Amino acid sequence: MDETRQPQDEQTTLWNGTAGRAWVDTQEVLDAMFKPMEDLLVEAVVASSASQVLDVGCGTGSTTLAFARRTGEKGRCVGIDISEPMLAAARARAEREGVPASFIRADAQLHAFEPASFDIILSRFGVMFFEDPVQAFANLRRAAKDDAGLRFIAWRSPSDNPFMTTAERAAAPFLKLPARRPDAPGQFAFADPRRVHRILEESGWADIDVQPIDFACTLPEKELLRYLTRLGPLSRFLHEVDDRTRTQVIDTVRAAFEPFVHGAEVRFTAACWTVGARATPKESAGS
């Protein structure tokens, strides 16, 4: 296993602390909820006939393992993430299931990948957290072979994703949640497709294609409360208030999600971008 020294920034602290542990604890729920995105990326691997695969922001490993199952023993699937708790879960899953995948704990923005070593680079919600996205995608371009593909899924705007913003809106009267900063590292950092296109163009990618796509997602209603209190901005501030306020916040937020509840199932639409690009051969770049 290749270990790289991690920068002590906000994202590293977050994903090696409460957020990382919460994703591990809710792994099965999240994997099922985001299965439509995983399936789309697996289709990209199959269509490209790629065998050297890099999964950026791989988390607990669901997508990396799915890619590895398709490439088989002759392929090489590598997941990279900054979260040690999530990677520990990913490695355990790979060993338990006997899937030939490997994992690197590192920041993909800075990690010294072997140059030109991957023929496709993919990510499900893992590329919106870079401090310097141009530097990050330039680094990924160096890791890609000429003509290698890039395919990732990112969220569209907060206004396009009411399910993902309902908790903070409902909790606003009780908690002082920080305002979301456009373009800051985080869930909606790639909301602006023009910015996404510019980042990729400046970092050496070509044939850039940014398309809107909506995914129908579900989770069990019995898991909704755990989802609301463990994940997202609400989870980072609930511990700061007294018990009475905490109970009031949770009750108010849960009620706000009632429009998404259909019997034993919670249903929502995930409004995303599907982004594709190609690693232009160096000699033809800019021509």
C-alpha cells in the first residue's frame, strides 16, 4: 500500500473524523442510494474496454470494487481517498469479497502517481472537494495515458437538489449554519458547468462534455433519521446545542422531509452533471 503524507486542511480533518466515520456507519444505505450513479460509471468502463482504472474519492470502495469486478484479474483498479476510516472499510470489503482492487490514502491533487498509468479515470461525487481543482485535474492528467478517458458525476446546484438542502433550510431558525460559498470545496462546488469546463480545459483535458442527468434515488424510511443526523452540515452542529434544542431541530427537520416519504420508502431526484473528457496527446494539445 502506498501512503502519502496528507495536508492538514479542513477536508482532511473532516473526512478522517466525523464525516468519514458517518459514511462508514451508513455505508450500505449510501451505496444503495447512489447505485444508479455507480451503474452509469461501470457502463463507461465496459464501453471503453479500459483495464487500468483510477477511482478518485473512492470512499468505502463500492465503485472501485464494481469496476474491478468488470475488469477482472487482468485489470488494475485503484481507489484513492483522503479518509483512512473509509479506506479501511474499502480494504476490508475487497479482502472479504476477494475482489482485486487496491487503495491509496492520499490527496489526488498532490499524489505522485506513476505517469501515464491509467486508461480511464472515474469518480462518483469525489472530485468536488479539491482546494485547487485545476492543479488536481492537471495531476490526474499526468496519471492518464494519452487518449485516456475521464468520467465523473457531480452535483448540480443546491436549488436543483431540494432533498440535499432541506435539512439546513429547516434547521436555520435554530442553528447558525454557515452559508454555502459558491465554488468552495464541497458538495456543490461544480454546480456551474462553465466552471467545470474551464477547470478541465486549463488542466489539459479535451473533448469536454458536461451534460445534466437526473437519477431517481431511494432509501428506507427507517434510515431517514440516521441519515439526517449523521450526514451533511446538520451533523456537524447538532452536538453544539442543548438537548431541548437538539430534539426540536430533529423533529422540525424530520417533518420537513415528509414530502419525500412514500410509505416505507424515501424517494428523491438527484440532479447531477455527468462529465466526460479525454486526455489529449501532449504533442497535439492546443493544436
